[in-house]
Amino acid sequence: MERSRNWLIGTPMVSENASHLTEHLPSGLAAVEEAVARACREARRDRASVTLIAVSKTFDAEAIVPVIAAGRRVFGENRVQEAKAKWPELMSTYSDISLHLIGPLQSNKTREAVALFDAIHSVDRPSLCEALAREFRSQARRPQLFVQLNTGEEPQKAGIAPTEADSFIASCREKYGLEISGLMCIPPVNDAPAPYFALTAKIAARNGLTNLSMGMSADFAVAIQMGATHVRVGSAIFGHRG
Ligand SMILES: *Cc1c(COP(=O)(O)O)cnc(C)c1O
């Protein structure tokens, strides 16, 4: 009895969720930053080895500015037109923003995408490689490129099948002269993500790729454990998308 009372009293009353109560902070950001730092510690990884991409799709400048003010500089958008409508003005105010395209890229939007984005996570077909190579010749910009894998081989999802990944990466490099920085994946929603993250990491390693864009609001901690270098977190930072 005495023992268990002492044990209870001795337990520090630290609430992991205390930051949810901090009303003035952008909803969720502090909790996400804390969880990213914790996942890095648990995986014995340097916090600087993981880039937190704040996915601001569907949110307007009013929602984004507090997140910039809180120190975030890397943002993700999934549509070129939407990003074009809201980011140039924000970027003229905050000069050190890095903008990542995480959604599908139509070849006819490649010019605008190369002009606006610092990274493209959705390289998924030869025709896009060709369009990117063309833009790289005409624009003095080289966004960081990620090949998107369809790790679950889901018919409705974009991305290269795992079995095609090695030859696709080779053709990006040899045929199109593109420097590929890493791989991106979105595991099937209803499965445990770890095996898909592991598969992505394995394909990256054997192709000499060091960057892994994997992990979203629901699973970024697991992704960090499995080696993610870029986590794409939207709703956990900004709240639910309307
Ligand atoms: C929307 C989106 C995210 C962020 O999703 P959340 O569950 O809101 O964190 C990450 N990656 C891609 C490709 C997305 O389209």
C-alpha cells in the first residue's frame, strides 16, 4: 500500500498532451514538433536529419502565417495552381521559405512547378522526366526530386511499382540526366505502414538514395523510426481540412 502510494507520488505529472491546451499556438504545431523530436531521440537520430514539411494544402495565408511566425520554413502543397495563388506573396515577405510539391504533377504544369517549388516529391513517369529535363535546360532552377513509389501497388494511386523502381531510377539518371534525391511513398490507408516504409528504405539504399519522404500525421513517428528524412504533416498541424 505504502509502496504504491509512494510510486504514485513519485511519478512526474508531465502531460504529453499539454501543448494541445496552449491556445495561442497554431493548432497542433507544438505537439507535432515535440513528437518529431521524441521520435528522433527514440531512434537515436539527430533532429536535424528530419525535415518537417508543414502541409498547408487547402489552408489560406491567414492560417499559414502563424506557422511561419512559429519558425517553420518548409511547406508542402499538393496542387500547383493553389500554391501559385498563395505562396508568391508569402515568399516575398518571408524570403527563406522552401516549398515542396507533394501531389501529382501534370506535364503541362511542369514549367510553373519548376519555377515555384524547391522540391518535387511526385516524379512518377517517363513523360514527366522528359518535361522536367526540358525545364531544367531552360530555367536556372533545380528542385530536389523524389521518385514516388506506389508501395502498396494500389491501382488508384500514382507512383512507380516497387518492382519497376530500380529501372525507373536508372532511366531518370541515364536517359533524362535527372539527379534523383530520394524516394517518396504513401502507404495504403488501412494497412500498418512500417513494412511499406521498410520497403521504400530498402529500394532507396540499393539505389544509393539518401532521402526518404515518408510519414504523414498518423504515422510520422513510425516513419522516423524507419529512416524518414522528410515527414509530410498536414492535419496534425493545421487541423482538419474542410
Ligand atoms: C495531404 C498530404 C499529406 C498530409 O496529410 P495529413 O494526414 O494531413 O498529415 C502528406 N502527403 C501527401 C502526399 C498529401 O497529399
